[in-house]
Amino acid sequence: MKKEELINIAENSLLSITTRPDVVMERGEGMYLWDTDGKKYLDFIGGWAVCSLGHTPKVVSDVLIEQSQKLINSSPSFYNKPMLEFTKLLIDNSAFDRVWFGNSGAEVNEAAVKLARKYGALKKDGAYEILTTKNSFHGRTLAMMSATGKDHWKELFNPKPSGFTHIPFNDLEAVKKAINKNTAAIMIEPIQGEGGVNPGTQEYIKGLRDICNEHGILLIFDEVQTGFGRTGEMFSYEKYGIEPDIMTLAKGIGSGFPLSALMVKEQYNIFEPGEQGGTYGGQQLAMVVGSAVTKEVLKKEFLENVDSMGKYIKDRLKNISEELGLSEIRGMGLLIGFNLDETIGSEVVNRCMENGLIINSPRPNMLRLMPPLIVNKDEVDEMMKILLRSIKEVKKA
Ligand SMILES: *Cc1c(COP(=O)(O)O)cnc(C)c1O
């Protein structure tokens, strides 16, 4: 099919949910994507902070081919070997004791909220309320739209599930004030991703742990974006030196394959049979991919690369910050954001795209980089060159 035909199908037959450029992606390898015209793009969003090992990594395609010829889905009624092997890997390499597998970030966040409510019902006299933060993002199911701290979602799709209170991020006093007898848990992203790359301070995260201990409420980390090596540690809670009670993972855990996990401490193994589940959770293809990705990310050189490339990008951005009016260069590892001195985020994104670079603007006055974690120095240099040129072109226009 010709590109015009494909775009026609998109415009006339896909449910309209977002605006996309007239580009159809066809092939990917490492840090690069190619569209149907053969145009090459350097990819600094990596499938939306998803393709941790880059595009079409051999370790992933190999296990997919092998497993797809053996068994694809033995049903949720049975254990399967890839599921149990992946479970052991996750437990051996995290602070948690129990795992439940899902397919998306929103799904495991829902599971975390259900677990917190179950805990409230069993141990806290029916407490059900979850504190979440303003500018947070937890997904697009109805309950996760309630949990998410976006003002313009408040009035959408009502009635949505209630029981979520939004408090300012990085504000311990606000947490103390908001806690009451109905509070069951606090759910945060250690670094707010969609909200604009806002890292929780050390004091805040430690403080949350203390407050949760004091009140017997659960600390839930949504590490859908920050987990699996993104920050330079396997999980970002390690950066803060504390452990949450519950953690959710998605995005990078499957390096592009739909896969998510809810991880909990032993004492929160409290679901009764039938209260939680899903048809595809623990399905063989996802499980072999999860193990393959985990083994790569756990390699010392892999996480060191995330750390050193993150620092290198920040240094390079600092060097051009005065010239281009960039400020507040922030983030951890390879989750990096910075402000622009004008609201030209989407213009810069479009210009970069024309110039062969994919980046993201989560807010009109800022840009975000979340490249595959395998990015190297040459690719960073290439990104910087295109970014510099693109911002200059937009400012001149
Ligand atoms: C992307 C994201 C989600 C939602 O994940 P889906 O797989 O799109 O459902 C939830 N929380 C955070 C922090 C995210 O970045």
C-alpha cells in the first residue's frame, strides 16, 4: 500500500484519539526508526520510555521466535515455566516478595489501588482513600483518570471512581494535613514523568516513608516510567535509599512488548482467589521477553551507561543553555527534562521531526528526552546537533 492510502485509512477509519504527523513508521534498529518513505529518525522517545534495549533488540526477537514455536498461551489457569522463571528473576533482584503480571501500566496501577483498598478493609477499619499528587500521571482507565492529577481530567467521563485526593508534589506538610482515618495509601511517581520530569526530593521521599510507617498506610511507587534502569538504578527507589510497600512496573520492563508487573511485600499478599486476574497476565511471550530484558538491564555496564549518558546529555545541554535560553535541566539517568524560554515546545518537536530527530514536549514550555537506555555518545552528539539547529530555526521563524 502507498503512503497516501495508509494515511487515508488512518484519517477515515481509526478512532480519533490524538493528532499524529503524516508519517508511517516501518522499521527500527537500535536508536533509529525508518518510515515508509525510507526517512531515518534518531529516536529520543524510544516508544515512549518503553524500548529500553532499543528497537528490535536481538535478545528479544530471539526469545520471541523460540517461544512462539513452543507455546504462546497456555491460559491463565496454569503455571508456565517462563512465568515462574521471570518471577524468580524479579524477586531475586528487587525488594519485593510477590508479583502479579498485567499488560499495561494502568492495569497494574488499578491492581495496586485494589490491593490498598483491600488492606484498608482488612487492617484499617475500612480506609479506602488514596493520596496522589497534582501533575501526576497514572494511566487512562476510569479509576486511573481519577488518580491522575490533571485538572482538565476532573470533569471528564463522570461519574469516575472516587476516593482519590490530590496534594501538591514534594510537599510533606500537605501530606500530613491530608491524612485522615480514611487514608489507606499514598501513591506517587518518584519522578513525575508526564507531568514534566519532576524528581521527588530525597527529603520528600524519605519523609513519605516515615509518614506511612507512622500511620500504617501503604507507600505505592508507580515506577511505570522510572523503573527498569531508566534512572541508572534497576528501580528508582534504590536511588532514594528507601523501599515502598508496593511498586508497579510497565513501559521499560518489556522493551516494547506489552507487559507490566505489580510487586508487593509479603504481608500484602492479601487478595482472595477471584479478586484479581486477567486473561493475558503471565502469558508466555511476555514472560520470556521480560526475562530477556531483565538480564540485559541487570548488567553492570548497562546501568553504568544509563548513568554516564544521562550526565553527558545534561552537560551538553548546560553548554548550550545560555545561547538557547534553556533552564532547569533536570531528571535522573535517561529521563531528562528542561524548560524553554518560550512556549514553542510543539514547534520544536515538529522541526526536530523534519530534521530527523524524535523528542517530546510534555508541556508547551518544556522538552523531555527518554531515549532507549543503550544510547551512546555519538548518538547523543547527533541528537544535540539536530536539537540545537531545530531550536534555532524555530526561534528565527
Ligand atoms: C505511561 C504511564 C502509565 C500508564 O501506562 P499504560 O501502559 O499506558 O497504561 C502509568 N504511570 C506512569 C508513571 C506512566 O508513565
